[in-house]
Amino acid sequence: MKGFRSILIFISPVFITWASLFLGAYGVTPTMVIKILLNETLHIFDIGDIPEKAIIIDIRLPRVILAGLVGAALSSAGVTLQGIFRNPLVDPFILGISAGAAFGCAITIGFLSFLPLQITAFVFATVAVMVAYGVARTQGEVSRLPLILSGVIVSAFFTAMVSIVKFLVDPHKLQSIVYWLMGSFSLADWRAVKIAGAGVLAGVVPIFLMRWRLNVMSMGEEEAKALGVNIRRERLLFIGFSTFAVAVATSLCGIIGWVGLMVPHLVRMLTGPDHKSLVPLSIAAGAAFMIAADTVSRTLTTFDIPVGIITALTGAPFFIYLMKRGGKEAWGK
């Protein structure tokens, strides 16, 4: 049963991608989607320059791939941070990484347009997570409750800084910042896909290759040290790769919360806590979830709803469920 669930999770991005390509304001049949994709990749069908081809290849396909890459980045960061901090309530959104990256992107859009969004997002995301980690670390240990509280403090601080930027910026740029902060893939194109592909792979692939070390680190600091693991070095490596992947994702689509919290928990409940399988399954499930959420956001109404709203509407009830289920353990009592 566990193996069957794992296979379903692995192949879920393929079927959800196919479904998302024929769903939308302009109707395209599922068969035509397959013909267009085969025509572009293997040149099997000669379909000519029909409107459906431009809709699939130039509009929907880059958006679906970008959503999948962002979902994989957020989910892999979530499962990594939960493993190294041994805290089930940690994710990039709660630790302040997303808020830090958002502040970096906001000041770039508002005042420093000559700088790449990805660079400023990574710098301030790193600052945010290091401050949250440093505040939570007391007497050489990082407890669960102080880590959550420090993440909330850091998130609030950077959110306030973003508000200052919005207050000071030109009204024309303010509109761009506000819409971008809500999280959306509506501006996806092949250039964004290339940037996301390079950035997300640079962050996620090392996590995938080192995933077995998360099993040792999740046992606790003393146990990991007894097995010869350099806890501080490993933790910094995992935080660095996770932060980079999240910063690149945030710079391209804005703040999208709850994915890094929900998806790893769902996969863990379905397949177990072994990080050797949990990490790749969370990456696949994160991609599938984000593609599905984006498909809902652009098909639910006649206009494009920011996908961050969809993930927040599903994530908030799930967070309450986790608190109820975790009880004393979740709050470090």
C-alpha cells in the first residue's frame, strides 16, 4: 500500500500538468493537447499554426512548468527545515524567509531596479532566517517554541519594512508590488522558466543528494554528534540551499505561503518519515499541488485570482489541524 501511494505521488505531476493544459478560459480538448505536445517534441503530427498551439505552448505550458518548479522549491525547503530543526510547524513562510525575500524584491522594484531581483531576494531571505535562528538559539540549543516565535517576529519586521517601501514608492510601482506580493503566475513566460529552472535546481538538487543526512539530524544534536556528524556545518548547508531555492521562487511569483508546511506533512502521513523517500516525494507532491492550485486560481472565475490566496485558504485550516493534532508536542511543552 505504501509503495502504491509513493508511485501515485511520483506520477501525479504528469497527470495534473496534462489536465491543467486543457482547462482554461479557451477550451482545448485533451486529445489536442497531446497532439500539440507531440508535434513540438517529436514532430509526429502536422497541426499547422492553429490558435490552440499558441495557447498551449506560449501561455499555459510555461505557466504550468513555473508553478511546478516553485512548488518543488517551497516543498523541498519545508521538509528540509522541518527535519533539521525537528519542528513540525516550520516552513519558509513561518521562519521569515519568504518575508525577507519579499522585502528584497520590493526595494528592488521600488528603488534599485538596476539590481537582479534574485540577488536581493536571496540576501534578505538569508538575513531573515539567520536572525530567526540566532534569536531562537539559547544555551546552544534551538527549541521549538522560541523558533516559531522568532520566525513570527522576523516575518512581522520584514512585513513592516515592505509596508514602508509601499508607502514611499511611486504609485505606479506600488500597484506592481501589491499584486506581486499576493503571489501569482500570470506573468509567467519561458524566460522566467529558465531562471526558475536554474535557480531551483541549484537549491533542490543538493538537498536531494544529501537527504539521507536529514535522518541523522532529525534524531537530535547529541545523537548526530555521537555518529560523527558536524551539526553546525550540515545545518548551514541545508539552510543555505533551502533559502536560495525559496528566494528564487519568491522573486519570480511573489509570496506563496503554506505549501512548505502542508505538503511535507501530507506526504509524511501517507508514506512515512524516512527522508530518503520523503524528500523526493515531497518535491513531486509540491509541484503537483502548486500546479493544481494555480489551475484553480485561473479557472475558478472569469479573472485570475492570485494563487497565494488559494494556498492561504487551504493552508490556514490545515495549520489549525496540525496544532490540534500535535498538541503539547507542537508547542514544545
